[in-house]
Amino acid sequence: MKKTIMTLLITLSVSIATSQVKMGGSLERTEPKKEIVKAPPYENHQNFVKFNDYYGYSYSEEETPTEKEFYSRYNDLTIFYPNYTNNYREKSVIIFKYESSIIPIKREYINERYFKIEKIDERFDNTSFFDKVDEKDRNYLDTEILLTLKDTINGETIYIAESRISFVPLPFYETLSDFFTRSSLIATQDFGASKLPITKTNGTLYIDKGTEWQGRFSLLRGRDLNLFPEDELTNEDQDLKYMAILGNGNDTIVMNITESNSGRWRFFEVLNPKHLQEKENQEMKANEKEELDKFVKKYGQNYGNLVYNKKATIGMTKEMCQDIYGITLNKKSYTDAKGEIEIWDYTGVLKLYFTNGKLSEIIKY
């Protein structure tokens, strides 16, 4: 019996000691592992954008990926470098190879070549290469991204840090080309566009809402659109523009796809693919019919049509008028020989007079 009791005491002691160890361990605070917010995947219809341009300058760190994670969305993206002169933005770009030391190379070396993005470092000055390049080449580029690229044919690795992205993302280019091959476009509002051929005077064509346009996508140089080119080829002359060249049988216009046109509008704010526009029109008509049916059911055919079309008429109820004009808090009432009079004042627009609950007079300002 004593032996059994002793065994139980020993077992109980071990159990308590074990539980104390576990409890003691729970007092040690461990920092929760911070999960990295994944960047949205790159889509074929997207151009290349920098982190701050994508998320803006005021963003929530809790809901936003790190810059490193964001730039990983471009890994394996195929890009193309068009033909530029060696002095194109040469003070804001560094192009080099690395073979035990930095080997600077000129722009012509990468012209007309396809690369895959292997990695993007969010700050050039945080890489091991920064202190190895000539000091004059570091000016203005310390905080720029560094692209690690691999030639798609021979596998050669090239490094590029530049303040203004000068390559073309191949999926973006192909998506745009395919889009314009397959799509007609409908003007969603009246607007003005540059007409071709571009001239120094009377260069704007006014587009009517609802007109249909067809055309193609083209990469144009800044000089192609410059009415007053200088003799010397400038950086702006060489800048690439993603342009749409559109016609409707009578006229031809040219519009920038990725930037605002003369600072007034953006391409897809004023032009919509025809099939999408037709779908939107069908949905709009369905919504309009649903809204009309609602008022007809509520007020009958005559008044329902009037309320839907926002046309008030003598004899309507207060509820009908509220559905037409909305709510106003500027109300007053009194009683005279005609009965109960109520006045609704929509400041600066109109006044509604109700006699015994029915609309009796409309006064417009």
C-alpha cells in the first residue's frame, strides 16, 4: 500500500513539474511572425509601373507588400529594348556587365534585344554594385531600381539602373496589338483629339459621342508627334509613346494610350470597346426597365411613367414628388380656406405647393 502511494506521489510530482515547465515556457513572449503581403500578380494588360506609382505615396504598410515583394511580380517578364542612341538619357542610366569587376556598356549594346527580368532591386545603392561603379555614374541613381536581366537567346546577364524605364513589356505590347486588331471603339462622350496628318494649325478634331472608330496600336517616337523639332535629336524626341491611330472612314486621329492627352482626358475614359459598350447599353436598358416597372407598379401606368421621367404634374402626391425631386428639409405649412397648405422649397431650383396632400402649384426659380 505504501509502495502504491509512493508511486502515485512520484507520478503526481512529475506531472506537476512538467506542467510548471510548460506554464513557465508560456511566459516567454515570442514575437508573432509577420506575414509578407503578397503583391498582385502581373497581368498581360499592364504596363510596367514603379512601386510608388502603383500604390501612391501614402499607403498602409499593413495592407501593402514591401517594395521587394512588389517588384517580384515582374520576375520572368519578357521585355524589349528598342533602338536608342548612346546618349539617350545617358546621365540617368547605368548599363553594365559584371565579370569580377564592373564593365560599363553603351546603350547600343542592348538595342533591339529581348531580355527576361531575373530580379529587381528596389534601391541601387543597397546593392553590392553601387560602390564599384564610377562615382560620376552614381549621380541621381542611388535610389533607382536595379534590373538584373538575362538575354533570351544567349543567356547573357546585363544590369541596368535607370530613372526612366525605357523598355517595352512584351505581354503589354502584344495585348494592345491584339486588342486593336479585334476591337471597334465607341466614343462615350464628346471630346477633342489630335487629327492626322498633324499640322501646326487646326490640329484638333472634335469627336461626337456615339461615333465608332477602328484602327491600330503603334509605338511612335516623340519626334513623330513634335511639330517643332530641333535639328539636334533630343531625349524627348526619342521617348516612346504608346499611341492609337484611329479612323472612322472620314477622319483619322491619334491618341496616347498610357498617358493623358494634352492633360485633359485618358484614352479609356472617352473610348470604350464596342462589345463592352453594347453590353453596358443592354444592362442600362434592363435597369431602366426595372426602375420604370417599379414606379408603374407603385403608382399606375400614367403616374408611374411621369415619376420615372422626372416630370411632376398637378395632382401628384407628396411621395411621388419626393421620388422625382428627392428630400428637402426646407418645409413649412399652414391652413387657410382651401385647407392644409404645405410648401416644399428646393433652394434655387423650385417650390412645390401641396393642398390637402396633393400637388397644386409648381414655381420654378
